[in-house]
Amino acid sequence: MKRIVVEKKILEKNDDIANQIRKTLDSNHIFGLNVMSSPGAGKTTLIERMVEIFKSKYKIAAIDGDLDTQRDAQRIAALGIETVQINTSGACHLDSSMVYKALNDITLDLDLLIIENVGNLVCPASFYLGTHKNVVLISTPEGDDKVKKYPTMFNVADVVLINKTDIAQFVKFDVEKVENEIKELNPHALIYKISALKNDGLEPFLSWVESNIVSVKNQ
Amino acid sequence: MHEGGIAQSIVEILAEVKEQNELSCITSVTLKVGKMSGVMIYALEFALEAIKCEEEFIKNTKFNIISVDVKAKCSLCGREYQFADTDEMNLLCPDCQMPLSIINGKELEIVDVEGK
Ligand SMILES: Nc1nc2c(ncn2[C@@H]2O[C@H](COP(=O)(O)OP(=O)(O)OP(=O)(O)O)[C@@H](O)[C@H]2O)c(=O)[nH]1
Ligand SMILES: [Mg+2]
Ligand SMILES: [Zn+2]
């Protein structure tokens, strides 16, 4: 009988590939943004808003992860930017090897790469994709008890967007309670209240994105 | 659930360990899973049980999973806080109002392996 000390990260391979992606992004001065939320919280709607605002000024591409269908990629591609759909065929998250492959299909003459992860508040949080920042959406119809149920996701967020504020009053969503719980899990996170659909409250988030684009460009 | 994929990654690493150390089978494995790793232990146990039947060298492996509580430290006063339950988790130092840095609880690793 032999005892072998291994002390190895289980997701080391994923992290290695993610670090390669990060190098590619950095050397091409592309700001990478990973957008995560539960299904239907408004990721694609948010990305549509970002593209509408930024496409005249910056070169943007999107990678769209879904269990199935081309629907989200079609919505984003309709705005005239390069979009690659990844169908994860059952996997509930994107991993770095999927993104690495998708990057081969994208022209790297870009300022901003947006990755829409699979709708899921658990699994995507464990898989680093090499992006510079993580945005997590929570939408009011999901209920105001969700933050502490998904601690890992809210802990990895750089920005949390509380979306669908236009209907908060109809679904009894206590915005202040949610903000406090996010701060408890992640004191560093920036928190913005928005309605992606009504295009309301997006300015502070969009200027955060823009300042990141500019700082990665000047790196 | 991504625990199936995690179990797959574990088996890939175990196969490497087996090759490098010229083992014929692995009898036990110790894993560390933090409460902030995003992995549910019972789901991982389930996935590991399922995957065991697919590979001869892990057919009788015993997987010991150590659950790691979240521990965080204040960089100002140096106090450490431990949270067994994420409901009680507050990563702001109650004395200094400074963000705490997590020192434990994000682990997702293979600690050691026994085999012959
Ligand atoms: N009321 C309201 N509805 C919204 C808002 N943002 C998005 N929606 C609606 O929510 C639904 C889901 O939006 P999507 O943008 O497709 O959500 P998603 O997160 O991309 O969904 P998946 O990719 O399927 O996980 C759509 O019907 C949107 O119109 C908002 O701010 N307010
Ligand atoms: Mg979508
Ligand atoms: Zn302190």
C-alpha cells in the first residue's frame, strides 16, 4: 500500500486554459466580461443594451452559452456584431475549453468580448473563463431570498445588477434587503439597480464597462 | 448540476496519479470541498459513485470528502471569523467595517491518494 500526497486543484486544467484565454485577451487589449444569472434574469437583454450603446464606438463580439438553440446568438447577432453560439449539450455552465474553441472563430481585432454564460446561479461560478470581470444579474421576480442561497455566485461577482426593478413592486422584492445580503457576501461588489428592458438606471454600469474597456486598451 | 463534470476531472487526475506511481488500483482518496466552492458534497458523492463503475482502477475506491467551513480574516485587526452556515456569513469585520479576505472555504482539491 502506498500513500501519495497529491494536493492538486480539481479544476486545475480549466484554470490553465482560462489563463491562456486571459493572455490572449490581454495581448490583444480586449476587455473580457462574463455575464451570469439564473435563466431569464435578463442577460441577453442587458447585452443587447450594451451593444446598442457601444457598437458605434467599440469593436464588440459575443460568445453565447446555452444548453440548446441558437436563439440568444441570433438576438445579439441581429445587432450587427460577431456572435458565436456554444451549445453545451447538457452541461449547465461554460468551461474554459469551450470558450477557447469559440475564440478561434472570432476575429481578435476587438475592444470588448462579452460572454453570456448558461442560465444558472450555481455551476458557472466554479469555472473561471479567463475574463477580466464577472457581472451577475438577479431579477426581482426570482424573489429576494436568493442571494444567500447562492453564496459562491455572489461572492465571485465584480458587479451585481438588480434587474427588472420596473416590476419590483408587483413581486414584493425587498431591494434593500438584497443589497445588504450582497454586501455581506461580497463587500467589494458594485451594486446597481436597473431595468434592462426599460433601459433604466444603466448609466453607472455602462460607464463602469467603458472605463474597463479603456483601461485594458491602455495596458 | 456540474458535479458530474467535477467527478470526471477527479478521475482524470487519479488516472495520472496511478500512471505516475505505477499503481494497479486506488483504494482511497481524500478530497477537500469548501462550502464556498460551489460544489454540493452529496451531489459529488452521488456522481463519484456513478463514475466508479466505469473504470476498473477505482471500482473499490473509498472517497473521503472533507467539508471545509468558510474562514475569513480582517486585514486591519487580524481577527479571524469562521462561518459554518452561509446564512450567517458576513464578510465585513464587525469591529473595523473592513472587508474580510477569505482564507478557507473555496477549496476544491485532491489531498492524497492511497493505492497498490
Ligand atoms: N419587466 C422586465 N422584464 C425584463 C427585463 N429585462 C429582461 N426582461 C424580460 O425577461 C425575459 C428574459 O430575458 P432574457 O434577456 O432573455 O434573459 P436571459 O437571462 O438571457 O435568459 P436565458 O439566456 O434563457 O437564461 C424576456 O422576456 C425579457 O424581455 C426588465 O428589466 N424588466
Ligand atoms: Mg439569454
Ligand atoms: Zn477588523
